[in-house]
Amino acid sequence: MTPKIDLLPILPELILIGIGIVVLLGGAIVKRAEPGALLAISLAGVLGAAAASIQLWNWHGGLTVLAGAVAADRFAVVARLVILAATGIGLLYGYHYFERSGEGKPEFYPLVLFAASGMTLIAAASDLIVVFLALEILSLSLYVLTGFSSRLGSVEGAMKYFLLGAFSSAFFLFGVAMAYGATGSTRLSAVSRALAGQTGSQALALAAVGLLAVGFAFKVSAVPFHMWTPDVYQGAPTAITAFMSAGTKVAAFAAFMRVFNVAFQPLTLDWMPLVWALAVLSVVVGSVLAIAQTDIKRLLAYSSVAHAGFILIGLSAPGQLGMSAALFYLVSYAVMILGAFGVVMLVSARGEDRTTIDSYAGLAKQSPLLAGLMALFLFSLAGIPPTAGFIAKVRVFTVAIGAGHWELALIGVLASVVAAYFYLRVVTVMFMQEPADDAEPDPSLLPRLAIVIPAVATLVLGVFPGLVTGFLDTAAVIRW
Amino acid sequence: MAWLSIVIFLPLVGIPVLLLWRGMTDTHARILAMVVMVADFVIALGALGAFDPTRSGYQLVEQVPWVRSVGLSYLVGVDGFSIWLVVLTTFMMPVALISSWSVTHKVRMYMGLSLLLETVILGSFCALDLLLFFVFFEAMLVPMFLVIGIWGSNRRVYASVKFFLYTMLGSAFILLATLFLYFKTGQQFDHASFDIRQMEQLSLAAITQRWLFVAFFVGFAVKVPIFPLHTWLPDAHTEAPTYGSIVLAALLLKAGPYGILRFNLDLFPEASRYFATSIEVLAVIGIVYGAIVAMMQTDVKRLVAYSSVSHMGFIMLGIFSLTPEGVSGAVVQMVNHGLSTGLLFFCIGMLYERTHTRDMAEMGGIADVTPWIAASFVVATLSSIGLPGLNNFVGEFLVILGTFSVDRVLGAVAVLGVILSAIYMLWAYQRTFQGKAPERLRGLSDMLPREFAAVIPVVAVMVFIGIYPKVVLDRVNPTTAGVVRWVRSVHVDQTGLPGGLRAVVQPAYTPPEDVAVAGTVRASRGTP
């Protein structure tokens, strides 16, 4: 029997890939294609995909389509929208970045769109094979994007990312095989049902849990699978780092939540210690190692590791509560990190010139706007009210305490104090030191406007989180 | 009328103007901030007028649901404690602003941060929702951090980071305890909330209460600061610009004892009794230690900073005497310390602006040159050492009275602190002002009109409270009586340490109708 083909729930991906191919061909056929036009088409594609996602909010068809391969739930809608927002801002950043550095190639736009399609697909994938496919689509695109510049660091980062990423993919695939061996299916709902009915030894299933967790932990940069993060974040062109840090984190966590809360829901008690350990290691190691960094991109990379830990603290509460808190954290994290890397891009002025923390000396004098925005993002990352980062932390700690993990909340709050130190250090350099040289930050207006979007979002989420928590709470239910 | 919301958020009105008005000069910015702050003071006086002095519960309460899914609401109100801190804040902010009138570096940002700071301080004194309080409490750090770090003196960056991290570390425990209480309200009532009126009715096992008490206490103790958590204070006070020192000493520090009065005593009465003696001992150590270290200083600003450690010890002592006199005295003392230390820092700021030194030896004899500054300093000094007829006398007297009624030894040591304060403050005056002025200090200007405009109101209020403290005490006493009775009334069954402490003994916080005036209720502390 051929399954009923219902393509509407994957319309966002179809649009992204379609537009990606159009832009790719356009860039190849038209000599010296105008980057502005490519950007416009790509952004139109992103907006179209967003519109296609929004209309899925009130989807009345089945829970999953295409023989159970893709879910059509609100969880996927929310994750897609966050990813698409990050993609849009990433495209704007990238356009500007490559125009100034002179390394622009038309392939940038389709690659970002392909990566975005992988990210959105993984958020909706409800079959382990589809999860893996989507993971590979996004990873392969990101490997190329990381090495997009001809600088040595960029190529080196891409190589590291690729080699380690290939390992993690292998782990992941092995985990998929184990899951199939244990349950006879790769469909998440079928895996879940099979596991719920099993008695006796579940060694295979547990091995699958472990291997899949390694794969996801790699993608979300949780300790001890975070080694690639600083090098890749530092090496990749800043615009791509911005897109990658926000998009990959959201996509990988979305898939993580779906796989573990659906397929391995019967084994919750078995994988919870894993989440616990990953969370503790990530917040502690990420926060402590960030202190020693002298490069702002590496600092943000380690802070990204720590934030993965905070999100995992939220996930230590099973079910809707944990997922809702984690989703809010992901939304907040995406806007903060996009904004922060946007400022980094503008301070570098051209390419990767000035990324040491020292080069931020006196930024408040050179560009009060950029320094103010950066301070906002850093305070939000540190979790100071009234910003998105504060509410996000409150929510994850609340659900962790509610789930009985008060020790996670304790470690979390203490790690935030450690983390506050290195964010503060950047603020002190910006506001309390005199400029070291007279290199000016990039004066362009367009990327500044692009950074104002996450800045406004950071404040609005901090002051009126109720605007989105309602949506997130309804979205944080995965039925199967 | 939404008195409190207007008082809290009025200062923010100035910020968009500062950001958007292109042609604004520095003078415009200063005047704008000044006008807003004075207007806010007038409204705060209106709130004081609307406050019913005979009631002990929360008044002028405003409640708006804010984030329903989190149970967070915008809930503000004042009682006899916080109304005075609100008035004190709006009164001292313009005074502090005048002290920085001559700052020329990034004036607009300075004024913007001052206005922001005023809002968050007022918010933390008015919030009755625990998370809302925490938002304001934590948000205080950012503007203060920037004020110290940008406009401070040589070691400003070190001092500002230390201030930030110390306080944040303390408040991390408060956050944790807050979330735990929230979780408990969800378990025990039909919906979870951060409303402290609801949290007061939680039944918590004695051991849980004690842990939560410690978490809150550590957070607030850093802010107070209580010995041995005080080490950030001398650095922050000394390195901060005059404005920062005044706001820190007069207002920010008050958030500590205020938090303990509001949250520790109200939420954990049994634990408050349990820990009272230990905290009193720490407070007395702080009084004596602060006084002795102050005596050793050569930097006049550092001296006043350590004197704050000593004075804040008195406030803690009063609170944990858990007697009506002690608690009322502590509240009055919070206001008094704000006034007298604020004035001291103001005088030091005036001197520093003229001489560019804080070393007492280098200033020696400056009274000849600047007699009015010397006179102001004398008034502040006399107030600070508790001369009868000035404000501090009232508070210290009540605190010592309260302490004596529970523990004579601690009371006696505290009295020693008063004597020590007379020694170091008068000696500081002598070293700074008396003698023959060195040649290089000749020709410095005495107080300017704007400085008179700041000093005269402060001195007037100090004298007024000293002579007629009834105005303050009448509004404080009903609340004090309610809180003290509350803390003492809640029993704990020593054999079983069961849950259901408060819910069993007293179903809800009911303010007593009969109003005890400080000095009339006399009972010793201890498990009833």
C-alpha cells in the first residue's frame, strides 16, 4: 500500500530547497549576479517558508505524514520559526559581511538555505532515518560554510568540524541501528510503543540511547563533546558563526527533545542521569573555561557550551514543563547570540580583524550604539533582569526544582555567577577603558538595523515573556 | 490613584528624552534629571500623605497579572517600613545628583543611569511579589556597576566588578530560595505564585524554613553588609564617584536590612528566632570591627565606608532583637544612616573636588579655608555619633534598648560601638579640618549655592527627626508591632518539627488591631 502523500507539512522545507536551487542556478548562470538580488530572493524564500510554517499551526490532518516520517505538530512550527528567523538575520549579516570582506560568492545563499532546510526538517522529523538525513543536510552545508573564507583559521575550523562531525554522525547512525535492532522500527512512535511493551533486557535500547545522546550532545556542544565549538566558532566567518550558533542549537535541541521524549519516553528514568551529567559538565566547564579566553568569538563559543548546559537543566524536568522551559531558553538564546555575533561582526569592521577582547577597549566612545547593544546582549547572556536571559534562566531553574533537581538549579545559579564575570569583563573593557587604537568599527546602517531586531526581542522577552510563553506552552506537547 | 507606580516609574520618563534629544547640552541633561527627581520626591510625599499611619498591613497596593504562565504579577505596596525608604530614596537621589553636578564626562549617560537607578531602587522597596522584587534587586547592579566603573577613581574597575560579583553571588541563593518557595505554593495552594502574602501562609517544615532562611540571609547579608561578607564595601564606596557613594550608602545598602525585615522575618518566623542570637553576635562583631578598622584609616572616604559597616551592624542588631523597640529603632536607623552617611559622603565629595585628595593628612586644617564645608561635616559627624537632638540618637537608643531587654552583654558591647564611633569620627574631623591649613589649599572656594541647596534640607531633616521622631515612629510602630508579634507567635513543636507551622497557628497574616508603641511592649525573646 502506498502511503497517502501529504506534502503540506514539509512545504517549508520544499520552499527553502526550491529557492536554494533557484539561487544556486541563478548564481551560476548569470555572470556577476547581483548579491543584493540573491539576498532578496533568499529572504523571500525564508519568509515563504515562515508563512508555510505558520499555517501549520492549525493543522487538522494526521499527527504525522509521509508514513510517519514527519510530524505536523506545533512544536515543529515553533522550532521552525525560530530557525527561520535566525536564517533571515544570518542572511542579512552574511550579505553585509562578504560584501565588505570581498570574499562573496553566490554559493553562500543556497548553502544557508540548504542548512536551514536541514534544521527545520530535523525539528519536525519523527523517524530516526529522517532525523539523520536532516542532520547530514545541515551539517554538510555548515562544514562548507565554515570554510567559506580562504583564511587559514576558517579552513582549519571547517576541517575540524568535518572530521569530528563525521565521527558524531557515525555514532548517531550506529545508535539508529541499535534502536532498530531493539525495536524493529525507526519510527519514533513505533520505537516508543515497542519499548513500552518490552520486559527483560533492554541493553540494545540503552546502547541506542547512549549513542544517540552522543550525536546530539555533539551538535548542541554539550561537554564533553564540545571540543570543536571554540575552533569552529572562531574560524568561521562571523556572520556564519551567528547563524550556526543560533540555528544549530535550536534544531539539534528540538530533535533531541522529540527523540528522547517520544521514542525513548519509556526509558526516561534511564536517560535522565545522562542529561543530568551533560548539564552539570556543560555549565561548569563552559563557564570556567570561558574566563580564560582572550578572543571574543571563543568566549562566546564557551558561553554557548554553558548555555547548552542551562537548556539541559530545563530538560531535566520530563515532559511539557521541561520542554516549554527549554523552548523559551532556546528562543532567548537565539536572539541574544545572534545579536552578540552581529556586534562582533561590525566591530571587526572587515573580515576577522579585531576579535580580541582588547580590541573592544573604548568601544563606548567610538560607537555608543554598538557598545550599548553589546552590553545588553552580554547582560542578557549573564541572566540579569529585565532581559530575556533572566526569564529563561528563571524558567529552567523553576522546572528543575519542580522536578526535584534542586542541586541542578544550585549548580546553575552558581555557574551563572562565574559566567557573569567574563561577560562583565567585556563590558568593563568597552566602557571603562580608552580606545587602544583608532580603528573604527564598521559604520554601515543596514546590519545595525538587523541587530536592533534581536535587541528589541531581548528586551521584550525579558519584560513581557507572556507574549510568547502561551505559544510555547501549547507547542511543548508532542503527541504520537 | 496609582501612587506607587507613578513614584517608581516616573524617573524612567527622562530616559527617552536623554536618548533622543539631539541638541541637548550637558546642563540640559542635569536639569532634566533634577526636575524629574524633585517631581518624584513630591509625589512620594503625596504617597506618604495617602498612607494610613494606624494600619500595619500593606497599603496602596496595586496588582496586575504580568506573566500568567509563570505566576508573576506586578504587585506593589508599602507598609510602615518601606514607605520611609521610598521617601528617603526620592529625597536623597536629588542630593546625590547635586554632588555630581560638576561631572563633565558622558553626562547624558550619567543622568540616564541615575534615573534608571532610582526606578529600580524604588521598585525593590515596593515590590510585594518575590520575583518582581528580585528583578529590581538584581537590576540595581547594572547601573551601579557602570557608575562605579566609568566615573570612579583609580581602582574603579576592580571595585565595580567586585561589587557586582559579590552581590550577584549572594542573590543567586535568594533566587534559588524564591523558586523553591514558588514551587511550594504550587503544591499547597490552587495555583503557584510569587505573592509574598500567599507565601507567608505556606506550611514549611522547620528544617526547610531554616535552610531557606539561610539562603535569603546570605543574599541580603552581602548587601547589608554583615561581617564577614563586607569586604566589597570599602572598595566600592571608596572608588565610586561621590554620587555613587551616596547612593550606595544611603540607599542600596538599605535593600539588605529591608529584605531581611520583609522576607526573612515574615516568611520564616521560626527560623528567625532560631538564628537571632547568632546573627546578633555577628552584628556586634561588625559594630566593633567596623569601628576599629575605621579608626585605622587615613583615607577619609574609606573611614566613612567602615563606619557604615559599624552602623549597619546596629541595624541588624535591632532587627534581630525581635523586640518592638529594636525593630522600630532599626527602621528609623535605616533612614538616619541614609541621611547622615549621605551627608558625610557629600562633604567628602566637596572636599575631594577641591583638593583632589582623600588623605586626611593632606587636608589638615582646611576648616580655615572652607568653613561651611567644615560646619556641614560637623553636623553629619555629630549625627553619626548619635548626639541627642539629632536623628541617629533616636534610632541607636531604641536599638540598644531593644537589645538590652534580650541580652545585656550584647547591649553593652553595642554601647561600646557608640563610644568608638565618637572616637573615630571626631578624630577624623580633627585630622581633616583642624590645625593650620597648608599653603597650597589657600584660595579654594567654600560651598557653592547648589551645594547649600543640597546640604540645608538634609540638615533640616536630621534635626527634625532628632527633635520630633514621632512623625516617623508613628508610622513605623504599627508595622513593627505586627511583625514582632508574628515572629513570636508562631510555634514549632520541638519534638516533631512538623510541617504546618504558620497555617496551623495563624491562618493568615492578620494585622493586630491594637497598636503597640515602641517602649510599651516589653517581653523577652524565646520560644513562647
